[in-house]
Amino acid sequence: MAREWDYYTAPGGGSPVAKELQKVKLSEWEVGRLDALLDLVADGMARPNIDFKYLRDGVSEVLIDGRDRTFRLFYADLGGGPLLLALHFISKKRQVDKRALDLAVKRLREWTKRHS
């Protein structure tokens, strides 16, 4: 059974992840690459350290290689259950982006408090 993706929602409503996706203006080809990779993760077919990587504090990332740019989607696998939670989406600018990872961890902690 494939799991479902959901976007983090802010405490006051709204989806910062959806806004982040809109901001980078993915091409149709990049959207296809993103969808294919997210399907691999949801189906349990993604390869560790190739398609996705665990980072810290419950947050993992997938790297989406576009034609001229690369993107990072930070997400949480919520205990192997039916939900994968997209936490933060950025255009990759550097090897390690501590601020982006810290934001994803903060969003996961906040989301977990609201849903426990």
C-alpha cells in the first residue's frame, strides 16, 4: 500500500510548503521529476543515500535534480504510517543548509505537538 504525501500546515492555516513550491516556479519537467521521486518514497522503493537521506531529528530529504538547478524537499516519515509530511522546499544553493534544516525540524516539532 502506497503512503500519502501531505504538506505541513501552519498553526494559523495555510501551507508554507505549497508557497515555497510556487516561489521556485518549477518547470513541467521538474514537476515530473519531483512527482516520480515522491512516488518512489511513498511506495517504499526509494534507495537510502541515493534517492533520500535521513538528516536528523526525524527529518529526511530528497534531492530533485532539475536541468539547471537542484531542489531539496525536507520531509518526515511519520513512524512508517500512512503519511509522509513535506516540511520545507528550497532551491539547493549550498552543500549544507543549516537554516533550512533547522526550519524543517522546527516545523516537524510544532506539527507533532498539534497532532498528538
